Amino acid sequence: MGSLDSVELLPEPDDSRILSAIDPSAVGFQDDWRAEVTGWAPAMPKPIKRVRGRKFIVTNGILFAILAVLMLWVWQSGYLIVDLPPAKSEWAAEQAGFSDESLDGLTGNGVRVCIVDTGIDLSNPAFNGIEITFKDMIGDSSTPVDYGYLAHGTLMAGLLIAQSHQIGMAPNIELGMVAALGDDGTGKNTADESDVAQAINWCIETYSADIISLSLGGTQTDGMMREGASASVTRKAVDMGIYVIAAAGNDGGADDDGRVSVPSNVARAISVGASTRGGEVWENSSLGSQTTTSGEQRSHPNLKPEIIAPGDGIISTGRGDTWYSSSGTSDATVFVTAALALILEDQPRMKPNSMSDGSCIDSVKEALRISTEFGGQVHDNKSGYGQLDAGSWLSTVRTLPNCQ
């Protein structure tokens, strides 16, 4: 039996105890995995401060002088100073088509969404009464915790399930949260790729997710001969009919490598870029390439990225009674996840089942393409097929025939 000194051992995504022997020349993807939540770079989240306002009652007539003196005393005493709630990003939900009447009454009820992120901190009052299924792959906590820099997972979850102030876009989903990334001490949330792959596999095998939401990503390298573990297990998910929504990445601009992040590069996954208020592409949203690293040409409806959604100055939940504003394809990913959750509530025939083979994903992605402003006839390497329109997407899905 020959020596194994010349090969590398790669943990399989389904079971890290099983190792595959790989030629080192085909393992370049391991060195290039950017194991960080791409939604944080390069735009830092900012705390939203509560606005301090003052009530003022205008009087007239003979009582003006008396009341003026009285009000001056009360004003100075601070009795009429009140805390106003922080701002909201309602414009983003409207821009993404969530105000369409076709979505009325839909809350994501009965749809199982699994997020792989830094975890979740349920101390924010907007999560009061919320129950989630939590898996800790960093420590051994049996209760929900967020290991992230500025609680990234908590922000992403709030966009979906917040119950007060800014109501989540799919507040009644069943949420599974896997803590697989954490603060590395430099302002980034990082993880080993095998941990991310195992987290995705937990969403598949243990949680039985309908949708897996990934506000994270790694890099691709031209000439890669073998995909990484996170892409491999993502391919497993979509081939089982489980929808995967993943961030396109935030390396847009002069340093853009010209490819969306892994695992949003997987054909059946939905790769999401970010847009600004008004619908323009956010300047740091990653470009996509319509040629895979192995040289194959992509085809409709799987051109990358597929869609853009609001991702600039998005407000969501922080730890405790705090709200933050963040920018990135992370936020945009959750908008698409929320839209799909409402669609699957309305059209449960499109959910994955034991017989699913990915054909429903193909149909729903085709509906996503057609639902955009130009009917999916135009694709751009940065804006994809166009801006998410949740209402139009649902209306299109309603016309689809049954699938597995």
C-alpha cells in the first residue's frame, strides 16, 4: 500500500470523520476560502440612537403668558422629554415588493428556515415570545447565543422574525439557527469551511429545512478541479429540493475578483447582490461570471448573481434593546429568503419532500427570473436579472405546474 504523504485529507461534508484523499494540486480552494460573513465587509454596521424629542403645546389668548411661563419650567425640568423609537428601513421592504397585495396575510407560517451564521441573541425585546431551534457548533451552549462581531446573526434573524418596532418580513416562520461563525478578534466573523459545511448539513439532515439562508461566503479560484466542502453540501441540499439563498459577496469595486462568493456559485443556489435605496446596485456588491471555474457556461435561470435586493443602510435587531444599520449582500440575502418563505406558505406544493429532486427549485428560479422588471430577458453581471419583486415572484409561482 503506497504512502499517503503526497496527498491531503479532506473531511467529507456529510461526516467529518470520513476523510477523502485529494491530490494537493486540486485543493487550491481550501487556501482561498474567505471564511467570513461577507455582509460585514467593507461597510461597518452602525448603532441607531433613539431620538430625543420634546412635546410643545401652542396656546393662545389670555392664558398664553401663564402657560408660557409654566411650559418654560416644565421644559427645563425635562418632564416633557421623551425617547422616540429608532428609525426603520420600511423603504427596503416596499422596494423589494413586500407591500404587494398578493402577499396580504402571509407571514411564513409553517415554513422551516435555517440560518448558518454567528448565532442569535434573543435579549432584544423584539424577540419576546420567540422560540427557535438552536445548534451550537462553536461552543456547547444549549441556549441561543451569538458569537459574532456585533451580533451579525442577530441582525439577520431580526429582518425575518422581529415581533415589534420593525416587524420581520416573515415573522411566523419556524427558525433554526446554527452558530458556526464567530468574532476572530479583528472585526470579522470567521469559521473553518468544514464547520460551515457541517452546519449546512445540520440544516438538511437534522432540522429538515425548507430554506437555508447563508449570509456568508468564500472565494473561487480559476482552474479549481474540485469544489470545496461548503459548495458540495450546498449542491446536496438543492438536489434534494431544499432552497439555498446565499450572499453574492461584498468585494465589488476595484478589488472585485469577478466571481460571486462560494457557495452562492452553485448553479441551483440563488446568489443575491445588494441594491441601494432607489434600486441602483450597491457599489460593493460582487460581480458574477457566467463561466464556472471549470470553464462551463452558465445558463438561465442560473446566471450569477440571480437577483439584487435592498442591502444599503438596513436597520435590524442588535443585542439587548438596540437596533443597528448595516450594509451588504448579507442583508439582501435575507430579503430573498423572506420572500421565498411567504411563497412557500402560499404554495406548499413547492416545498421539498422525500421525493424532491430539485425540479421545483428550477421552476421557482425560472419564476424569479420572469418576475423581474424586464421579464428576465436581460442579465447583468452585477445586477443579475434585476431587483427583487416579492409580489410579482409569488404571482408567477402561482401559475407554475406541480413539480417534485
